[in-house]
Amino acid sequence: MPCRSGLGIIVFMRPFEQILTDWLKPRLAAAFPDSPVPLAKMAVVVAAANPEFGDYQCNGIMGAAKAMRRNPREAAETVLAGADLPDCVEKAEVAGAGFINFFLKNDALAAAAGEIARDPHCGVPQIGAGKTVVLDYSSPNVAKPMHIGHIRSTVIGNALDRLHRFLGYRVLSDNHLGDWGTQFGIIIMGFRNFVDEAALRETPVEELERIYVKSYEQSKADPEWLAACRRELVKLQGGDPDNLALWKRFIALSMDEFDKIYKRLGVRFDLVRGESHYRDQLAGLVARLAELGLARESEGAQVVFLEEEKLLPCLIRKSDGGYNYATTDIATVLNRVEEFKPDRIVYVTDERQQLHFKQFFAVVRRLGVTTELVHVWFGLMRLPEGTFSTRQGNVIKLERLLDEAEQRALALVQSSSPEMPAETQKEVARAVGLGAVRYADLSQNPQTLITFTWDKALALNGNSAPYLQYACARIASVRDKYRDRFPAGDYEAAPIRVEEAAGRALALRLARFSEAVIRATETYRPNVLADYLYDLSQAYSSYYQNVPFLTAPEGVRESRLHLSAVTERVLRQGLGLLGIETPERI
RNA sequence: GUACCUGUAGCUCAAUUGGAUAGAGCAUCAGACUACGAAUCUGAGGGUUGCAGGUUCGAUUCCUGCCAGGUACGCCA
């Protein structure tokens, strides 16, 4: 992996899979001059599935050989015949039906670990340099408390945010608040008739929710009330000063509460532009779509038909003259494209909005926008007894989840670290509890539904954030003891040597960090990184258990401390990308 | 009715996007602290990958049909 100039300065470093792929390409091109399978696909090298098959493997030859009616094993032998292996490879062999397996030199693994320690990005290439991504996530509705259903968009979106930045992308995170919908007519009526000012001072957002629910129920039972709600909405949208003042107050109260949660979760946005930010552009947008012949009237509404895309029609203006979210979303894309010139716009929402995104993406395409648009959707959060909803009253507030997590973590810290000062215990419990909640969500494939249980969300052992945090704390603890006992020692200057099996397995995991980061980002699945970190951590725990540090002979001791330090660095960096803190001691 | 998603060990989830003997955690059972943190480690049992076909050297992955669950289908977001 290390690539040095003659002066011993690091020029660049590449992951092993990249080195091996590049090595394979010209050889495959020579062996298969007329292959119908593209070289780029044939030459892909991936981590080996099983240690007995080496460290990395290439599976592409079998497909190509098949397409050309050649014997795959013989074809693979031909490729390897020259035997001028890359420096990092100990041996390469053909196995099974026509796999090529690569076994790396221990020295190469040791050197790679050393490079990761020195590289500011832990060996991860800056593949996003020069590219801009707008990331749209969280986006809660004003006047409703955030509940456990909101955690997914916020936590997944935030992890994607951090991952992209780490890869060198310019990221603009935008919290597209629901601050301009039909709900405000209902809330204003609720406010005028039911508000309890004392409650509004005590728990503002809960009170707003209460009056919303009450007014909503009344609107379903009473057509007069519903009509009044509509009138209030039209007044608001028409700029009525009283309603505007109320609306602004609702937003301010909600934002205060959202900000508290974002602060606890370590989430910050570059932009907070709610739907209302685009409200003056909606009429012009609809007119433009009509002029272009894209939109036309249907049943009193303005609609874009999407038969070519085999999609249902997209409604952009209601028959009562009001606009809906599709219109706002289209306007938002146009603004972002013009203002930020992004290469890509990524949205993180739940699965229910898939059709909506396909529809308004299609409309935007017809307007000539070529920016890549991605909808990252995730499965709904459910309770064991079924879905939850505000109206059923079975929601679990996000704040309560976070409080509970910190409490459980505190109990654990107090029992296992009684000597720790109370203030520190509290701080550690915060990091451990919130880390557990984040990890429980991020370690699962986003596209599956999550059934919420307290035990799962707050797990503190096994495959959980505290397991990873524990590994970090243990490394830090050994490092401090080393400094006590060997004040003159400098393990960071000592070379890393890879000898025993557990150390080799650990170094191999470290070399795969960049692959995990890139794949997690490109597939929009933070769980890929979470899986990697857990695997790395297991490799370390095993190493720790099987190999002495402080009682090892000089040299070996320093090498092991050094390898531990690299592991710590990658773990802290990786967990940081998931938004999980790693206290020195836990 | 149409479209999308999910179905893997008792439970919760993986499986490098078509690769080799389908892997982890929890739970169960058996071991390991007079060493550097046992929030840990070592090992065992546990599988017709919903069912039935198909495509090919090779399928949890792709195609078709069923079954079960979830979600969405013009004026909510």
C-alpha cells in the first residue's frame, strides 16, 4: 500500500483492492483481447470471503471465460503465468472454478497499518473532492413533537452528511421543515378556540399538538369547522398579519424544541429552509409549467401527466387554488440547482414517499434539470403492537427515548466504574446512551422496517455502540499504563511488525477501512460502516485477549502498542462518522 | 385492483450486489480474571434462506407464479 518517492515522502496511498485491480487489468486485457465482459468488471478484486482463500480474491474471470467458451481455470492460469506479482503479494493462486486468490505479505500489512496512522484521512481517498452534494434530511413538521419515528431520517441523514464530508465532498445539509402546509389552518383554529396559555409556556410543542389534534377531530366531525380552517389557511397564505404572527410564533416555539434535540444528537445544518421559503415562487412555477404545456387543468386542479414515465399524475395546484408539497419540492430543486450548482441532491425520508419523489423528479427532468437526484428511503419505525400515530396517542417522544438511554447507561457506568467522579460518570453515560440509540438504528439496513423495542434501542452489550466504545477505552487504558511504566518509550516511532495470527487478522481489517467508508457512502447505507467497525472491534478484542502488551519484550511491545493505536484511531474516526462519541474512559 | 418493499437460526439482524462450507448478536449449554479494563474472550448446539418452478459452471441475490406482512395510489406531507 505505501507508495513512496525516492526521498521517502508519502506520495499517495491506495487500498489493496485498488492495487490488485490495477495490477490485474493489463494482464486480463492481454489474456482476453476480445472479451465481451468489460475489463472494469472482470478485474474487480474484493476482500476474500474466507481466510483460507487468502486476503483478496478476483471472481471476474469465470464469467468472462464462460462468455468466450473458454475453460475458466485455464484462463485464470494464463493470467497468472508471468508471475511478476505486485510487491505487496506473497503468493497468488488459482482455486476452485477459476477464482484468483491473493495472499498478502505480512510486511505489506504492517506497512499499510503504519500509513493509516500517518494519513490524515486514515488512508481513505478523497473521492468527493471538487463535488457538491445537497443533503435534505430530518425535515420535521412544525407544531408536532419529534417522536421515535423521526430519529431515522435525522440519524441516517446525519451519518451520510459526515461520510460525504469525510470523503471530500462539499456538503450542504438542509433541514426542509414542514412549515407551510394545510395543517396551519387547523392549528390556527385550534389556537383561537382551545389554547391554554399556561400550558403553552410550560410545554409549548405539546400544547400545540394538543390543540391541533382537537381541532383536527372537530374538522372531521363538523364541516363548518373544516371550512373555517380552510379560510384561516387562505388568510395566512394571503398574508393576513394576525395569522402570520401566529404562524411565526408556532415556528419559533417548535424550532426551540428541535434545536435542543439536534444539539443532543450532535446534528447541525448548513441551511434551515422550510417549505415557506419557496412560497412566493409557486404561482410562477405553475404558470411556467402550464406555458410549457407540461401542466394542464384536470378536475379543477393543475396537473402534470406522467404517462411516458408510467407514473400517476402529479398534482401541482389544488382546485381551491392552493399549492401542495409537490409544487414546493419542484421549486426547491430549481433553487438549489441555481444557487449551489450541486452534482447531486440527496433526500432522506421514509418509504411512504417513494411515489411522490418519482413524480416530482420526473417533472423536474421535464424542466431540463440534469442534476442527479437521489431518494434514500428507509422503512418505518413500528411498535410491536403495530403502527403508532399522534391520534392514537401511542407515540414515544424522542426526548424520552434519549433520557431513558442516558439513565440506563448511567446505571451501568456507576456499577462498573464506581471510582469515576460523578460528573464524569454523567458525561460518559450521555455518550454511551446516545451512542447506543444511534448505533441501534445505523447498524441496520435502512430499507427494512424497524420494530421498536426498548431493549434493542438501548442495548449495551454484544453488537452495540458501547462494545465499540469499550474497545477504545481499553486501548487508551493500556496506552496510559505503558507511558507510566516506560516513560522513555515511544511506540509511535517504532515499526509495526505483524507476526502472530491475531495481529495479522487485525491489520488486514484495518486495511479495509476505506472500502467500508466508500461503500457505505455510495450505497447510502451507514450499516455497512457499522458492520465493519464491529468486525474490526471483534478482531481487536481477540488480539487483546491473546497477546500480552506491557510484559512483551521491548520492540514487540512497541509494535503492539502502535498497532493498537492505529486501531483506536480508525475506531474513533469511524464511530465519529456515525455521530457516535468515544470517551477516553467509559 | 395496480405499484414498491420485506420474508434468512427460537428472537434481532448480516451476507462485499451472481461466487467457494449462508455469518454475527441476544437467548441456551460448557469453559477462561493472582496479567495490560470480564461492558471481554474461547468453544458447542441451532438453517429445506416463505413455497414452487426457471435462467447457469454457481442463486439468499436475477426472472415467473403463488403465500404472508408492510406501504403508497389527485387535491395531507
